[in-house]
Amino acid sequence: MKNIRLMTWLFMAVSLALFTRCGDDENKFPELPENEIPDDDLENIDPNKLVSINTENTVGELYNFWSTRPMINQTRFVSSGFTDGLDAIKPYVKSYNLVRVLGGRTDYKNDFYKGVDNDGEIITDFTGLISSMRGFMKTGFKPRIVLDNVPWEMVEDKVVDKYGNSKPADDYVLWRKYINKFLNVLIDEFGYNEVKTWRFRVSTEPNYTPEHWNGTVQQYFMHYDITVDEVLKVIPEAIIGPGNMLTEGAATFTTELIEHCANGTNYATGEKGTRMSFFCLSYYEKIDQNTVNFEEIVAPYRASLNSYSQFADIPFDIQEFGILRDEFGNRGLSLSDATEFGASWYATIAGLAYDYKVTEIYDWGQEDEKGLNTGRRNVTSMFLKMEGGDRLATAKKLSGYAGVIPVSKEGKLFLLVYNHNTKRDSKASRTIYPKLEGSLIANNTSWKMNEWTIDSEHGVFMHELYKDVKEAGVTNKTSSSARIYGNRPSDYFNDGWEDVYEDNKAKYTELAELPQTISDSIVGKLDDGSLTLKLSLEPHSVKLIELIPQ
């Protein structure tokens, strides 16, 4: 046995579980013993549980992928009642992607196009647009504009599809004039130098027919080429790309759009190719399918982009994202899971997103419908601590949906460690041994360690809400929209749940915070200059470890 080493071994499954259940607030951060570990314990670690991390080898930045939200109705920014409530999300939301701005909607909002006059010139009234955008710009967020539905007055055969008019314009001369006038109105109001920094996306899920595009594949390629051409006439340096591709079985085309933009004949210019400043997908998980489909869906698009030098390094985004259905196949209005399941899934997606160089993931929202943090929001709080740091190389991946995202930042080391299982009732807890090596470890004798945890008993309030609501005698809905554990309790419960929520909001607010589960514990390196930690994770859990050199 070698000399006594300063090392903390984290027996969270036992020690923290016993502590958190005792209800003793004065012992919130238990002192963990500094143990001497026999050599054979380290030598016999199951290699499927060991993650070796080279602190001298960086693989890229821990960049921010989480700061854009989609918004279907930009008119909400006119209301101070709405905008005043946005302060809570400003630490992690920077931009809004404004959808269906041009009209053609089922609710007939954004009806800016009024037809043509006797001379064939278009008639428009952008008063509502300017009012909405002025309100938006006061928030400090950055707008992104989706040039999607064609106005109703531009099609003679009006068919109300799922999201409004999904047909192409009858006359592309009029469509060009409308796009031109729309952009110039924004430029007149907010200045060319501002508007040229905005992103413009042409359509939403154009391979989803007829719901979002009631035309052929070639008609969309033509629509894209013409729209891009007109935008570039107004803003030559415009940041513009195609609609987010549906990645469900109903998709009518996939990577063909990339091929068209790379090598196809441009319908507007007759030249080869079309500008594509970014490319994007939709990605929705379904709990009832008991899988994580990210790699299967994303890999072909990543490979296609990489095959063209002009597109290999453009932003590659997921511009619609969430967990669409619960384990019973129910959907509802929720687009996420609000428990620890959603948290561990999100951490899993983050690890894969960095692997496939996904630049951004647009998020419908990480709070519940009353504004409290969900488990997934707490994962973002962990990301914020690591943002801008250097991601470190790991020797191999763990099996299943567990992993470590290691980061070096400002002299500190961070480990985001996660364990996800595709079934909510899984009992598959897991022990992971991150082994840190390299000069960053060897040059420091000891480290101060902090830990934050999300699991069924940490950083999640939904279980307590469901218990209280049921005890109050409030019944749950039984329809196909009765989604369980979504971020909208109104999806699942009948009237009466809101009274329970408000009566217990202080309790839920406390439970919803990201808890620090270890504070200022001391850990030390081995004689070989490495540092190994033992982390026990519940079936759906995420931990953030912070190591500060002493």
C-alpha cells in the first residue's frame, strides 16, 4: 500500500441518498471522508465504467448551442405583460426565431399583403409588423426571420392546410416584390447595418407535404432559389438558408436539397448552386419508441454537408427540438419532458451535438407553463458554468446513453456526467470512473471539488406537484393529448391543479432550483499524477463536477 493519498470517493447512491432523505437542513453539504484506496481497487475497475480524460488535449470549445427560441407569433412582443416576463430567461436566451411572419396563417395574423392595384403594383400595410418588431427590439434579443407561408392573396386556389397556406405563389414577380418591400421596410426602420446581421430562413419543414409545403420538391427548390436571389438583391451579404428539414418518416426529400444548393442549376440565376449560409433540421424524440435517434437522423446530413467544401463548415442547426410524445404515445402541447428523464436526455443530446458539430439547437422553452425551472433548464445552468471553456479529449465512449463532457476553463476543470435510460421506469443506475491525466492534474497536488446534481430527488419539482395534485383529488385527463410529465401540467390534469400549484409554489420553487450536493471537498492526485473519481448516478441523472486547484 502506498502513502496516504488525498482522494475523495463519491458514494452518492448511499451516502447522499441517506443524507437527502433525512430532512436535516443543517447537514445539507455532508463532509465526505478522505479515504486511502487500495491499489487493486483502481487496477480492477471495469473498463466499461472508466473514462480517461487527457487534460492536455482539447477538441474544441464548449460553445453555446442553446440560446435561440422559436416564436410562432411575434405580435406578443407588443404586450408589456409578455415582455416583462422575459427577464428570467435572459441569462440563457439571446435570440428568437420568428415563424410565419409573412402571412398565410390560419389565424390571419400578419396580413401585410393586400393584393395589387390597377397598375399591377403590390399593396402592403406593414404597420403591424413595425409595431411588433419595435416591441421585440426593445427586449434586447436578436431577431431571426422565417420567410415561410406565402400570403393568402398570392394564391388563387386557397387551401387551408395544417399551418395555413402552404402553396407556392402563383406569380413569383409579385412574391419578389413582396420580399423586397418587406426587407426594405425593416431596413428603413432599424437600419441596414442591423438587418444584415439577422438570419433569414426560407420556409419551415419544406419536405413536410402538404402540411408545410403543398408543392413538389422541384417547386420548393425554385421557391428557395428565387427567394434567396431577391433577398441578396436587397442585402448582398445576407445570412440565409433553407427551411428546417422534417426528419420523420413523412419527409418527401432529405439531402437532395444540399445537392441542389451545391451543384444544381439555380432557378433564379441559371448558374450553378445557391447560397446556403446555414443548414437545419427538426429533431423530436418520442419516449414511446424507447430510443435516442439522434445519430441515425443527424449523421447522413452531416456527411452530406461534409462532402461539399463550401458547406462543410457552415452552421448546422436543429431549429425545432424536443420530446414530442410521452411513453404512452400522448402528445399534448408540451414539447419537452419536465422531469429528470428530460434532463438526462438533454445531456445525452448535448454530447452527441458536439460530436456531430451541431451549431445550435433552438428550444421551445425549458420552464413549465408557470415559469419554474424544469430539470432540463437546470442542465442549461450547468452548461452556463462551462460555456467558453475547452472541451477535453476522452479515450473512449461509454456504452449506452451515459458519458462525460470534460471542460477546462480559467484554470478549473468541469465534468458534466450523465446517465440516461430510454424507459422512464428503468432501474439501471450506473457507476462511472472519470480518470483525469496530464499536466493540469500532475502540476497540482490537490483540488477543491463542488458538485451539482439533477435526478429524481434533486433539481426537479414535478413529482411533488403530481403527488400534491392527486392528493387534492384532482383527476387526470384520459385523451390522447393527456401527456404525462410534460412542461405543461394542463396537458395532463383537469381543472383544479392550478390551485394546488399556487398554494405550494414556494415549495416547488425551491425544489426546482439546481442544488449543490457537495461543497468544497478536497480531492488529490495519485502518485502517477492522475486523479480518478467514482461517481454513482441514478437511472436518469446529470452531475456537474467542478475541480478548483489548491
